[in-house]
Amino acid sequence: MRVEDFSFDLPEELIAQHPADKRDESRLLVLHKNTKEIEHKHFYDIIDYLHPGDVLVRNNSKVIPARLYGVKEKTGAHVELLILKNHNDEIIECLCGNAKAIKTGTVIDFNGKLKAECIEVKEEGIRVFKLSYDGIFYEILDEIGSMPLPPYIHEPLVDNDRYQNVYAKVNGSAACPTAGLHFTDELIRKIKDKGIIITDITLHVGLGTFRPVKVDEVEDHHMHYEEYEMDEETANILNRAKEEGRRIIAVGTTSCRTLESIIAKFGTFKKVKDKTNIFIYPPYEFKAIDALITNFHLPKSTLIMMISALAGKDLILDTYKEAVRERYRFFSFGDSMFIDNE
């Protein structure tokens, strides 16, 4: 299967540069995959498509100020790092700008607040660093780091909280699980009051989610591992829903990948802390989820391949053409889509 088959034409002006004024007032395209019907709504209308007993599964990972700018100790050369993984606040794995200049033993200084020594060289511009600092790591990171906005967003972010879900609580992501950006506390309360169950998993977003596909054939793409966790309460909620034939709806592709990874590995939901490099593309048979809330994704990305597996490639590409005609806003700060199983 060719990567080019998942391309589409997108006018640059439809790439959202800032979030909607109010989270739940972003637009919502509802795709009924069985009837192929499309409806144009606003996100606050999502409640009309959720039924009592449905289970919404969110990713509660919190974006960290993962972009760091420092200088090499010996040369003073400027260096940019993007933290991908944090191992116990002592060892970090990073994607490096000008990675060829960073070798084992290279020491980078960040504003005199933190030093990072390269202890391992990996492929694709990834390096592992040992840290030295005084204080609490995430407090230092808040002081010297920047929010890791995607490269297609060129406008500065006025409020860092707008690149954070209102329910985010577990530090660790190098990018926001953006399908959740449309939820407000008030909308969440209304959804719960209707009898919809909301539960959380954690997947820390890294290269597995946002790494571009650079091969010609889909099957040749290598997915990077991302760490995830499910607690026992969530596992029990999901297993009961499966037994009773109630819908499981993933909020975002990262929640979907986590749920499908667990089912694929164990055949059931269970308390687990693990990592996954699952790559979902057609013709994949979904075993965990029934429906999906998601944003509009980049052409030829692993994410558009995933939703094509859920609803069919031709239907997804036709739907994206409709979204372009209707001037929906795309990507991280853009509008939302609900792929319904009805």
C-alpha cells in the first residue's frame, strides 16, 4: 500500500494557527461510517451523539515544556532539544537539532540551570542525556523550557494552557493529544450527567505519534515506541462495557492506540504499564473501540492511515474533501471530527 494513497490537497490557510476562542465552540464534523452521512455541527453538540452507558476514554497525559535551547560547553554552539522520554528525572531521551554535532560526551548547558551530557547516540537524530541540576526537574523545566508546538504553527501561543487538555494531569508528553482540546469542564459535567462514563488512560505522546512517514510503502514505516498505562478501575469499566455490548469511544488516536494495543496483547483490558509501537492502517480490524473523536490530520500521516482503517480510505478522503470545501480548520488547533459507528 502506497503512502501517496493517503494524500489530499489542503490550502495552507486552513491550517489553524491558534485555538478557537472557546474550546467547545470549535466545529464538529460527524461522519456516520455505516450510512456515509455527514453532519456539520459544533463540538458542544457531541453530547447529542453519545448514549447513556457509552464509555469515553481520554488520554490524561500532560504536555511538558519539552523544547530546550542551550549551548555546547566547549564551543558555545547553539543546540535545540526536544524531550521525548524522561527516565526518573535523571536520564532523558531527546530529538536533537543538528544531531550530528552531538556525540557521546557532549555537554550542553541550559541557562546555568541544567546541564545535559550525551551518554548514548541513537539513530534518526535521537540522543540520550544524563542530567545534572539543583532543585526539582519539572520546576526547572517550567522555567527554561518552551511548549513544543508543531512546526506548522507559526503564531506564538499566548496561553500555554490552550495547548493542554483541561483534564491533563500526568507529565510526560512531547505533544498534546489534541482531540481533547475541545472539551470544557462544563461540557464534561453535562456528558457525565447524561449517563456517559468517562475514564482515563495515559499514553505519553512522542515520535510514534508525530514522526513523519518518509517511505514510499506504508508497510515499510517504522513506528517508535510510546509508553502507556491503564489502571485496574479503567480496565474493569471497559471489560464490563464489552460484556454488555456498550460502546467504547476513544478520545483521540493516542487513546485508540493504547486500547487496541492492550486488546491485541492480552485479549482483554487489564491493569498494565507497558510501551507500544502499534501501527494501525487498512485493513486493520478494530477490537477495542467502536467510535472515535479526533482532529483532522496531516496528509500521508500515520494518523490519517489509522482513521482510514476505521472508516475506509475512500470515505475518509471524500470526507476530508468535504471538510476543505466547508472551510474546516485543520491539525492541532483545528476543528474536530466524530467517526460514529451508526
